[in-house]
Amino acid sequence: MPKIIHSMIRVFDLERSLKFYESALELKTSHRLDFPDFSLVYLKNGENDVEIELTWNRGRDNGYTHGDGYGHIAVAVPNLEEEHARMAGLGLNPLPIKEFKRGDEMLARFFFLQDPDGYKIEVLERAGHYV
């Protein structure tokens, strides 16, 4: 059976992105491959096996565009309010907490933030489907 191992995103400023992902999601470098024209940096934390791969192409003059196909990365946290306050305190500008319901049934509580390259990250409270 296939196992998902990573998702790759392209970043314009590698150091800025590394600082963001460490402070926002507590992701640290698990593996790094440097080549003359590009670097691949794999990030993860102790909560999971799946990594985010940051691809940095040297010599690029401007950021990447996402087009209309990119969605988001999602993470689950035990306490949504605490995480929202922590990220706000770090100056990461999380959007307000939202509730997703079907009638009276609570499906999810979440908020979004963006990384330095504009990639969206959904932060969900661990509950229901999202544990």
C-alpha cells in the first residue's frame, strides 16, 4: 500500500521559510540536500512521519505564483485558542477562528494563516475526523 511521505512547496527565501515553519508548526530540518542550483530541505516534528519539502531555487528574482489550483496544508492541534494566541503573539497574523457546521453538528473548528510565500495553512482543533 502506498505511504504518503512528503508534500513539496517552492520557497523564495529559504531562511525566512525555515524560521516560519519552525515557529509556526514546530517543524525542524530532518534532511537537507544542497546542490549548486537548488536545495531540498525536509521538515517534520515528532507528531508525524509526513514531511514538508521546501525547494529553494538559487538565483530566482521573484516569488512563485500559486495559480488557481493550490489548496492548503492542514495541521491539527489539541487547543485551538491557545495555538491561535501563540501564533498571534509571534506576529504570524492568523485569521479569526471559524466553525464549520452541518445544521447543529460541529464538523470542525479552525483558522488559517499564510507562510512567507503565501501558502495557506489550516490549523484545525483535534476532534472528530481531525484527531
